[in-house]
Amino acid sequence: MLKHAQSIEATKYFYVTKGWNSSNNLSISKYAECLNDTVFALCPRGFFSVDTFRCYEVLEAGAIPVVENFNLKKFLYSILKGEALSRSILKYGPGNYFARHFFNNNLYWEKMYGKDFPCIRINDWSELKKKISEVDIKFLAKKNSVWWKEYKAILSSSMARVIKQSFSF
């Protein structure tokens, strides 16, 4: 991911930590400052989910998230470290339903946030430079801002309704 991001001429800042909660992490204020000065922010998948809190931080800062589409084959290869074992699971696993639903790369983002989720979606980080070059930055940034504001309002309203229904006697 970083190799592909560093090939983009406009890239100005990279900061790599040793890991989660490590001694060389940025302070909260420095991290917020960096995000607030960001146009595109890379949001790689987490260990167990394609979605991570990183995406929400980026949206809240007004930057455009670049997210990975869920790719079950790639995920299984990475966790099982063996192509033969992965092929075996895919071939003899839960069947066509599993494959039909989870090999659709856009399924996660569309099911979670709807078809209008305004981010850049990639299947592989090697697509990064091309995808970013194809974007109308001002248009997508505005669309992103409006969408995020509306999404939070809808989510807040939905949660209030559920809480009210769950705790009313």
C-alpha cells in the first residue's frame, strides 16, 4: 500500500508506527492535524473486517477515504498462508451461496452504507494512482461532506428510535 502511495507525486506525508498503541504513535492532536490537512486518506482493511475506525476518522476530518473492496480469496490467502488450503476451503466450503455473495467485491460497502457511499474503492493497492487521477476532487469532496452529514443524521435518528422502542414500557 505505501509503495503505491509513495509513487503519487502529490504525496507529502507518511508516518508509520511500530504497531497498535506503540511508543512512536502520533499524539491525538498531531493525528487530527494531519487528517484535517489531508485530501485522500488510505483506509486499509483491518485484520478481521474490511471496515475500520480509520474510515470514520477520515470522513469526520473531511478527507476522502480510499477503501479496499472485500476480496475473500485474498483474505483467506493472507490468513491461511497457503494457496492449497485456501483453494480447498473455497472448493469444498459452504457452496455457491457463500461464493456468490462474498466474492462480489462491492457487497460490503453497498450493504453497509448504500450504493452512494462516496469513497474511492480499490481491489488492489496497485490501482491507487490510477483511481486517484480519475477523480474530480472538488466534486467528490463536496459529495463526501454532504453524504457524511446526512448519514450521521440518519444513523442518529435510527438509533434514537431503537432505544426509545427498546426501553419504553
